Amino acid sequence: MQKRTLGRKGLEVSALGLGCMGLSHGYGPATDTQDAIKLIRTAYERGVTFFDTAQVYGPFTNEEVVGEALEPIRDQVVIATKFGFELPSPNGEQSLNSRPNYIRQSVDGSLKRLRTDVIDLLYQHRVDPDVPIEDVAGTVKDLIAEGKVRHFGLSEASAGTIRRAHAVQPITALQSEYSLWWREPENEIIPTLEELGIGLVPFSPLGKGFLTGTIDTNTKFDGNDFRTIVPRFSQEARKANQGLVDLLGQIASAKHGKPAQIALAWLLARKPWIVPIPGTTKLHRLEENIGAVDFELTAGDLQRIEEALSTITVQGDRYPAHLQARVGR
């Protein structure tokens, strides 16, 4: 497995990480704990050293699974987790809370669940409009000085917020959605990250599964699956967006690969400081994703993708309105 470096403080990780959320949260019933542990450890055996979780996934259960799975190899991996939601959720609704005392409380809980004495990369999960980002960055800076955290990150933050936070405590990575069907970060975010020396960790690099080519208009989602409320996954949008998957399929076929591998290889080719974190609950999909690291897209391949994408307009918002309001702050 190739290595990549996030941020100017030199956080070295595998070129492809593992997003662990789906093992416990968001995409239907949670995976059996032992099966989840097996998948995480198999990822490590195949060269993955970068594992992503968060308190809100479950909530809490995902951190516990990741902690148990990685405890025997803790000094050989990088664990990223996130704070920023008040848990348990008041009235069953997710509420943002990045007050300094709550960040500290959250970090202490994460350390216990992850069975470690330090968090390698700590993200603010979503920007809290009620707490100045300077206060958030300052609190994490103190936690780094105390040895509880190694690196600071933000998620789905605006360029302005990134700059303000970075001035207080250098940011190692931004985690945001970025893929062939969500390229908005190219407008302002990616140039800002390049200027400041901040890595990008794309979540949903496979378009929440759509870019794998395994989802079509007939696909039925579990009642607990987050995609049931995502406009981009309406039947009409799935039908309209099929052209993008067809394109990936054509390129993949010519290279004897899979659409998901082309989608990941495209991200890896964008910048040397981009580290996608595809998630899966299936071992064969894990192997498929890891195989993307070995795909070399030529300049001609990349040009063909750009030309084809210019003729495709992706349909449907990536979030329902109430969740869209929490990104880009």
C-alpha cells in the first residue's frame, strides 16, 4: 500500500483509508461486532493504516468497535474521530455542541471507547455557529499540548472558517464530501487547502455507493438507510444520473477493473495530499476498493473523464435541506 502525507506536520497514512461509519450507522442494521472487527483487521493486513470513526456513529458504538479492532495494533495505525454533536441527543434530534468544556468531555469519552491514550486526528464534525472557531481551535491546541490529541481537523467547513481556525492551530486535514458526482470543493476549498498545506480526506468518495454501479432505479433501501432521505437517491435522480455510472463502467471495462476503482483512482490522481476513505461492510468490496490504489489513470483517461463529465449534469441535492444547512459554514 502506498503512503501519503496529510498536513505540514507530516501525518503519514495509507493512500486509502477505511471509513468505518457504515459498520454501525447510516446504512441500515449494524454489522455484527465480530464481523466488523474482522473487516477492520483485514483492512490493516491489506495495508490500510488510516481508520475513520466518530462519536455520533451509533452513537458511540462505532468508536467501541474500532477501538477493540485496533487495540492489538494501536501503534501501527492512525485513528481519526470527531466531536461536535451533543450526545445523547436532546429530544432525539442532533444538536451541535462545540463548547470548549464539551469538547474536553467528548475527547475523554472517545479515548476510553477507542482504548487509547491519544487521538491521532481529531475533527470538529460540523462547524457550530454558536461557538467561535477560534475557541474550538484553541481548545484542541490545548489538548494537543496535553498529549491527548496529535492533529486537528475540520469537516465540511468553509474556506473562511478554515483560515480562521488554521491561524490558531494548524489544521492537518479537512474531511469533506468529494467525488466524481460532488465536485464543489474544487471551486474554493481545494485551492485554499493547497495554499495552506492542509490535506483533504474525501468521505463518500463512491457517492454513497452510487458510483459502484450496483445501485439503479430498482434498488430498495432499508428503512434505516440514510439514503432514503437524500434527494440524489430518489428514483428520478438515480435514473438521470445513470450516465455517470455508465461512463465509469466503460473506462473500467477497458482497464479490466470496476467502476468503484476508477472513481477512487480519479480522486487519488487529483492531488498527492488527497486520501479517500471509502466505507464498506463487505470483505470483497474492501478488496475491490484497495485495488484502486494500483490503477494508473493516464492523462488521456483523465481527459476523457473530464470531457464526458462536461456533458453530464448530476441531478438531486446531496443532502436534505436541514442537513445541507450544516455544511459550508
